[in-house]
Amino acid sequence: MLDEMNKIDWEKYRRLGLNSPDIASFILKLTSEDQLVAQNASNDLEEQMEWAYEKNKSDLLFVVAPLLIKMLPDVPDKAFITDLLIFLLSYSKIQTLSEVRKKEALRLKSVVCEGAEIYKRFSEDEQIREDIAYLLKACSEG
């Protein structure tokens, strides 16, 4: 996955200023066995994706979603990943989006739903059972 991440131009998603967040490091920290590190990374990544969406840099969401899906089987605390995937799906539920944003949100939903087969593998995992059920239900809806 590092090879895949190294191919991404993370600079185009950086905020201006000296304290610009490092998105790639947030993603890597999601794999930490230290729950506080993973939780902070999850929060920071969600905030950065929200910022990117608001600043019309939503292609970041399309870059991050497949990485999260690929990471899911290998992270110690899968809830951080499933929470972020649900966050990404949430855009498709917003009723007040413009037509352009609605199409974008539906395309993002499609990207998240590409992980449905991976999600099914974790449907019995007590830690994330509800998240997986939500993801699978959302992906089965038209």
C-alpha cells in the first residue's frame, strides 16, 4: 500500500500555511495499535476530507476511499476505518446538494460500495457489526 500512496500527489490537497496537515501520515496512523494515535488520525483525516469537500477539492475523497477499503482487513481497530467509510457515504444522504454535488456524492458512494465484498468478510465481527450492516445496506440501495 505504501507504493500506492507514494504515487499520490498529496501536495495538491494541502492547506496553505505552515501547519498544513499531512494526509498520508493520517492514513498510515490508522494502522497504529495505539488507539489514541488511530483515533486522532481518524479525526484529523475526517476533518481534512471535510475541508477538501468544502473547498471543491473533493477528489481527495475519491483517493482516500479505496485506500481505506484496502486497509480494512489489516488494521487492528477496524471501527476507525468503517466510521470513515460511513462518513464518506453520508454525502449521498444529503438532500440539499446541488445537482453537480449530488452526482459527485453518488459517484463517491459507488467507490465506497466497491468494497462490499470486503465488508461482508467482517459482518460477524462484533466490534464493527453495525457499521458493516449499515455499509452493506447503503450499498444495496439504489
